Amino acid sequence: MKNDILAIVVPCYNEQEVLDKTNHVLLETLNDLKEKEKISRKSFLLYVNDGSKDRTWELIRGKYEEDPYVRGISLAGNKGHQNALYAGLMYAREKADIAISIDADLQDDVSAIEEMVDKYGEGYDIVYGVRSSREKDSFFKKTTAQGFYKLMNSLGTKTVYNHADFRLMSKRTLDELSLYGETHLFLRGIAPELGFRSTSVSYARKEREAGESKYPFKKMVSFAFDGITSFSVKPLTLILFLGIAAIIFSFVIIIYALVRHFTGATVTGWTSMFASIWFIGGVQLAAIGVVGQYVGKTFIETKKRPRYYISEVLEHNENQETEN
């Protein structure tokens, strides 16, 4: 295992405030693993700049010039966290034997990286970093996150509870990941679907070191919806049953309206109009909206456009890395 090259992949979007600390901590972790001979001395740290608007890429370039074990790739424009992460993993697939993905905000505990590598040495191809608790989350975030995982699993999507994108993947799992061609990526669902031998390590999630969260509520909702519609057609089945239930309910309303009509206790036509226009109309609009999401995704996927373009790559030659 000491000859296996590890790539730590870090997607970055406007991370200038935390990058210095991130670089120091991750390089320290990488060097410690090299000294313990758990990974190859050719192992490296890879930053993926996701079209940052601040000095993130400038700082990455500086880290690259200072240390031979730092590399960087810059995407042409902001392509989203999942595409940036995928770009980094595909680069690592060609250059390394193992890849560990971690966000730049240092909320994921880097001390778990060594345990992940140890699990890989035991024969696991995928090792998930799983939060031990959500005590530091607000009530709203905790409730919505738990609801999301439960909903995903109930809809038939394989997800690892309390796992985000902090994970180890072996080269052969990355080879299989490269075969997935969809534009709307949901790596948290794809990784378990690969089916390779996997395990998890638990850690306590920390507060963000600096900067702001890159996942406000709007993005969280969009991300969750992408996850559901990318892996499950059950919402379409639920629409069918909702339609059947609406029809049954409408018959009940009609019977109720007739009874009220013949007893003279209602305004003629009011109940039937209310039932038909508002209830059925609402169901139809909701159904059309969900179906439209699937149709829209199909439209986008059939274009088969590239997920991202790489505008610049920073990498040292292997001899330079070995000498250092």
C-alpha cells in the first residue's frame, strides 16, 4: 500500500479566505502519511477551481509554485460543486491509485483521512466519511437533512446517512464512475450504486474555518431535487396514485354535493365548482410540474454536452516531485 499514490481532491469556489489554512492542514496530513509509509511519496494535493470570482486561483497558483506536491486545475466558468469534484476525480483517476475528496472549508475532519487509507489497505474500495452527529446544526438544517436522506431511501435511491462528499475511492471505482454519462451528477447516489466493497469512518464535523457556505437554502433544494429525479421514477408513480385518489375524492364530493343539494342546504353549483376547479386543477398543475422536470432533464441529457471545460492545468513533472 505504501506504493499507492493518493490524490486529495479539493473543489474550490471563492475560497480565498480559508485556502491558506486548508493548504497547510492538508499538506501536513499528506506528509504525515508519507512519513508513516502508508502512501507513495508521489502523492499530491489537487485543487479544482470552479470558476471562482475572487483570488482563489491566484492563491492556488502560489501554492503550486511553493510546493511540488500541489497541483491545480481551473474550470472555464462556474460549473457547480459536483462537476468540479468530478473533474478532479477524473484527473486523479489518471494520476493516482486512490482519491479522497474533501471540501475546502475544513468542516470535514482531516484526521479521518488516515483511517480511510487504513480501510483501503484492508481491501475496501470506497470509504465514506460519515458525520457522527448534527448537534452543531440548526434545528431547521438538521430536520431538513434527515428528511432528505429518509426521502431518498424511501424512493429507492441508495445513500449513506449523514454522508456528503468526503470519501475515498480506489482507481477501479473511478474507472467505473467515468462510465456514467449524465449531466446532472449526484455523486452521493452514484458511489453506493457502484456496488464495490465499502465501509465508513465516523467523525465530528467542525465549524467552517472562514468564508460563507456555498450551499444556501435555494441550492440545497435544487441539489436535493436533482438527487431524487436522477435516481428514482417513483415520483411519477406517486403522481399516478395521487390522480386516482383525486378521482375517488371527487366522487365523494359529488355525492356530498348531491346530498346537500336535495336537502336544500347549499348554494346550487358551489360545491361541485369548488371541488372540480381548485382540487383537480391543483393536482394537475403539480403533476405537470413533476413530469416536466423529468422531460426537461431528458432534454438536457440527450444533448450530451460536456460537463465542464478545463482552461488551465498546474502540475509538476514526476521527477521533480520524487526529488523533493
